[in-house]
Amino acid sequence: MTTPIDISFAETDLDALREFEGKIAVFATEDGKMDAGARRANRLTRGAVARMLDAEGWSKVKEGEGFVMGFPAGVLASAVMVLKLPRRPSTELARKAGASLAKFKGDEPLLVVAGTLNRIEEVSLGLALRAYSFTDHKTEEIAKPGPATIFCSKPEAVAAAAKPAMALAEGVFFTRDLVSEPANVLTTDDFAARLAAMQEIGLEVEILEEADMKKLGMGALLGVGQGSDAPSKIVVMQWKGGGKEPPLALVGKGVVFDTGGISLKPAAGMEDMTMDMGGAGVVSGVMRALALRKAKANVVGLVGLVENMPGPNAQRPGDVVRSMKGDTIEVINTDAEGRLVLADVMWYAQDRFAPSAMVDLATLTGAIIIGLGHENAGVFSNDDGFCNAFLKAAEAEGEGAWRMPLGEAYDKMLKSEVADMKNVGGRPAGSITAAQFLKRFVKDETPWIHLDIAGVASVKSDTALAPKGATGWGVLALDRLIRDRYEG
């Protein structure tokens, strides 16, 4: 697993600025008012900070970003950054500042003079998240990033406030690592083993094998994986941090590689289908974060792990499978496999755990990318209150989410002549008909949200808190939802 950057908090020692070897960051407000750290850096650099703040360039620096002076006189540091930030920044702005520090830091040690700045723990979270890199398969020697030390007025209190933030960072990293792994490494067996190892941090983990699923009648899920030599599995992770209340259920699509099956995808870009287990990755990251921060809530995470391959035993277009619920499904397109996996896992989650609510996550449709790009996940729900609570949590955490419609007209597009339903409804409204398909496997009394994360799980360019590649989108929002709604 990727090792998080070493971040520590210490009592402010302004005398240390002169001899620090690495990079130094200090803060100033939009109107150029320097805090104690910036004033000391200004004296040491013979007024260079003040001259920079008086220059026209400072007005062009955005809040949360900074101005860098390379090899300034008077200090041993290779560079000094002056970050533009109000004394009481918002959560989003504090994390943005932390991300700016990560990009400025590189591999060198970093000294941040935060003083009495508010939300230092959020600055540290932004720093940790943006400093991530996935290098497990690089053969050249990778320089170990230097530590980051944050000077502040109450380091013990800040460290205590930052502890749950660092648990969140580790959950995000776990998700990013899973999504980044190639499919020949992250097989269904390997994925299940990584989740089973989380028993060490307090999760209860069990693995359902193909024989177990056959007994349960999970023909929809098993049909997806029957063309692969990799065994299909369901991993159940339970965190029991609450009372006797029923758990929140999180369900993730875990297709470790998706060729499309017999409905083969085009070759161009197929390598990206290593991320088709992104929903399962997010569920796994949330469960890790909950255990690490000892969340006072009951949550069960379930992931369906399969590989969708062509082969002599592969599912064919036109096949009819029977779900655990008992409904029959005509498979029109074997590349619409994620909904088949989710259908059985969602029904199993409700049947076994009778959850208070359920959220499923999946890199489900390319259509959601056409509709929302890479800025927002698609949100579908049968419960306005539950949905609004999630949207509020996502907004608070800066993770883009946009509610999409459901409706009877879309449901009619799934009508089959030979079975209870088809697994696709055609090209129009492809994301919506996929959600309508899943809705058929939600019990009437279960508040439910479906998150189509195909556009946000992995991206081709940097985001505010992540380098290009796997983002870990959803870990922060779901953790916030759990804190706000289930931990009181």
C-alpha cells in the first residue's frame, strides 16, 4: 500500500527557519498582512517577503495558492512559499492550501509555519491527499518523500483533530491503490485477500465463494464471471461501532477487469478497464477509514468481485439468467455486466442485514460521462431526504455529485419479450435505464442511492486533491454522510 506522507505537528519555533534545509511555507492574507512566521521569514530574507507582497503579482495569486521565492538569501531553505489564506479559511480553502503545499514540497522536507491558523487539520489532509503517488510497479529507485513538519500554537490539540483526517486519507489511499492496480495483480483472489487483511484493524470480514452464491441463487452475478478462470466472490465487511440499530449498507461493483465479454469492447482504451472495480474500491476505502477512526456507527460494506472475459463458457447475448430475488433477466449486452453483479449483492444485503438504508457505487455507464463529464458523479435515489443528505455531504467535502431522474417511462425501456426484464434499454438515457434496472432490486422500504462514478473514479488530469489517475472520489462524501446522519 502507498505510504502516506509523514506529517507531524510541533510548537512554533521561529528560530528554526534560518537553519532549516528543505522548503519553508508561511502565510499572508489577501491584503498582504503577514503572520508571525511570514514576518520572521521577511526579516531573515532581508525584506524579500514584503517586496513580494507589495508587487503586482501578489494580487494575481488565488486564495489557497502561493508565491514561491527560490533560494532566497538569509536562509538555508531551497525555496520559500508565501501562501495566500485568510486566518479563518473554509474547509475547502484549507484543503486547497494543503494541496498547494504538496505540489510545492516535491520530495524535499517541508516546514510549514501555521501559527494560530484555523483548520490546520484540513490543511494537513489536503497536503496528504495531493502528495499521493502510485509507484508500486516502478523499477527505478523512487526517492522517499521528505517529512512535513507543521509549526502551530497548540500542536497536541491539532494532532488530535488531524487524527481522523489522516484515517480518511488512508481510506482514500486504499481506494486509489486498488483502482490503480493492474488486473493481473488485483485478481479477485488478491482483492479478497486485501480486504480480509482488514480484520487486523477491527472489521469483521467474510468471503462468499461461488458455491455459496450458487446456493443463494445468484445467477445474475455468477453469469458475469463464468467466462473467466478467476473465481467470482462476494466480500462482506462489517463495522459495528454503533448500538443495536440496523446498519447502513454500502454495495460496490468490483469488476476487476472488463473486456465487455462476448460483447467485446473496442481495443483502444480497454486498458482503462482495470478501474471497473472502482465502486468496490470506494466501499473498501470507506470501511477502512471507519475502522481506523473508530466510527460510532454500524456499517456493512459488500463488494461483488468478478472478471468479465470472453471464453468458451462466457455468457452470451440472448442468455436468460435468474437473480437471487427470483426475477429473470435477458442479457442483451454482456458489457452491461455491472448491474447484474449489483442486483444480486444488493438483494443479498437487504435480505441478510435489513439495512436502514443502502448506497451502491459503480463505474456503471459511459453515458454518465457524456452527461456529466468528469466533474460530477450521477446520483439516483428513491428517497428525497436520504438523497439530499448525501448531496449535502458531497458538497461539504468538495466531491461533485448531481442528481439524475428516475421514472416509469424509463422503466418501460427494459421490457423483455422472453424474460422479466432486459439488462439494457438502448442508447437513449443509458445511465437512467441502468439505475431503473437496479431499482427493481431495491425493496420498497429501503431508502436507496445509486452512484454512477464512471466519470470521477479515475481521471486523465490532476484534480484539486489528487494527481491524475485514481481519485478516491466518494470516500470523503460517504464518511461525511455517516458522521452527519448515523453518528449523531
